[in-house]
Amino acid sequence: MIKLEKKFKVRLTFTEPVLGTMPNNEDLYAEFIAGKAPDAGKVEEELDSFDVNDEIQKGMTVFPRDDDGRPFLWDYQIRGFFKGACGFLKRFPSSKSAKMRAFKKEIDGGIFVFPRRVAFENVERIEECQRPLRAQTAQGERVALASSEQIPAGATMTFEIGLGNAANEAIVKEWLDYGELSGIGQWRNSGKGRFTWEEVEADA
């Protein structure tokens, strides 16, 4: 059995609201996931996490729910944040990330998040965030209204990070630090999804 060289546990505390990213349209999502998932079991698992509310327009993006109805993020969404953080930090000459080569392959094959479903904690309510989306087209500027579920600031989540190469620990922590500047989820350029983090004691 392959053994990871290092595991550590962290808790994120969101300093800004977080927006849901999953389309609230099961057919559309099933088609997208079917093209990405390695096997049918993964498709079924992700579709089972949907709790579609008919009163919410299908254009809204939402959070998946676990069996207890709690909103969560998939492990790959957090690893997607790692990729985004590393991609931007590589532009900072003084960063540790600037020296990391083939970082997407390194994250895909050597950096893991546990559990697969990372639940939000301390969620008092789920709100709705609406904002205009502007696009320049041949017919001029077009404006559409985007709508998302929103978890308010103050929510937390706790998960473990596993490393195939323990030398990557400092770089991963640099990515977590970057969460104060650019967060997880949609509309990050407005400050949504920002967080602070702390290392916590792992379960015995």
C-alpha cells in the first residue's frame, strides 16, 4: 500500500461569503460530470448530492448537500483552488510557488484532500446573492442577472491534506495563505470566498 509522506489538518474560517458553483439543473450537471468522471459510480455519487428546489430558478448555482442536508465542497474544488493559487503565485518572484514545475500534475497526482465531501460548519443560514453579468457582444453590451446560493462569512470547514512529497508542505501552506487575497467559489474577483486558516490537531 502506498503511504503518504505527510498529513496535516486545517480549519478554514471564511471572512467573506462563499458562493455555490454547481448548476441547479440535474440534467445539465449530469452531462458535464459524465464527461469528466472516470466511472459511472462517480456520476451517481455527485448526482445524489443534489437537493433541487423547484422554486429556485434553474440558472442559480448551488451547493451540493450531504446526507444530513449540510452544504459542502468536493475535494477537487479545494484542489482546484490550490491550482489557481499556485498559478497566480508563480507570478510573484519571491514566492515558493514560483519554483514549482508542472504544478497541475503535482497537485493531481501528489496532493490530496480528505474527506471527499468537505462540509461547511457553523452555517446559520444560506442566503441568495444576485449580481449583474456584463458582456460585450457584436450587438453591444448585454447584461444578465446571475444568482447563487451564498453562505455568510463566519462559516468554517475542516479537512486533512495529504502529501506524497513532504517537501511540498510549505508550498501548500503558501496557497492557503493566499486565501486571504483570493478565495474559493464564484465571483472571487469581488472578494467572495476569502478565508483565513489554522492548523489543528489531527484526529487520533
